[in-house]
Amino acid sequence: QVQLVESGGGSVQPGGSLRLSCVVPENIFKWNGLGWYRQAAGKEREWVAGISVDGNAFYEDPVKGRFIASRDSAKNTAYLQMNSLKPEDTGVYYCNTSPAYRASLWGQGSQVIVSS
């Protein structure tokens, strides 16, 4: 039914920054924690960051101190600010609920390439 659309990806050099955005339907945004996931080539999709309904953010160890997850209730939008990007951050990034119990929400993702 509803497929989320991520935006903001691109190609950057190591140490660069990108900000991903994801507009979420109000009924989902209001009642669910939101998460960011990524899938590297040849790997399965993995959770990297999330933010609860209360606004508390959580991160996978490799991105702690570099990524910041946030949510804007006025815009029903989730964000992932990515700083000090490393080559190992390369992959396709997706947003969904956290946990991602609604498979239908998976969209095309936004590609992030970190390379010199």
C-alpha cells in the first residue's frame, strides 16, 4: 500500500556528511519508533539507528558519535544526519518503523557511496 521514499543520499569522500530524510504517514509516525537501516553490497539489510516516539535515539556501535537520528512531528519526517562518513558506511539506506514489522513500507532506499 504505502512505500516510504528516502532522499538525501549521494557520493561523498571519506569525512564528508549527508542528511537523509523520510516522510512518514501520520498514523505510522505518531505511534511508532522509527528506524534507519542499510544494506551493503552482498550483505543483508541491517539496523543502524532508531528513534523512539519519545525522541530517544539509539545507534549501532559503528555509527555512534557520527550519526544523529531525529524526527520532526510538524513534518512527519525522520532524519539521519551522517557525519565523518567512512567507506564502510557505503550502502543503500532505508527508513521504516523500529522494529520494522511492516514489510510493505520498505521503499527503494537512498544510495550512499563513500569513496575517494
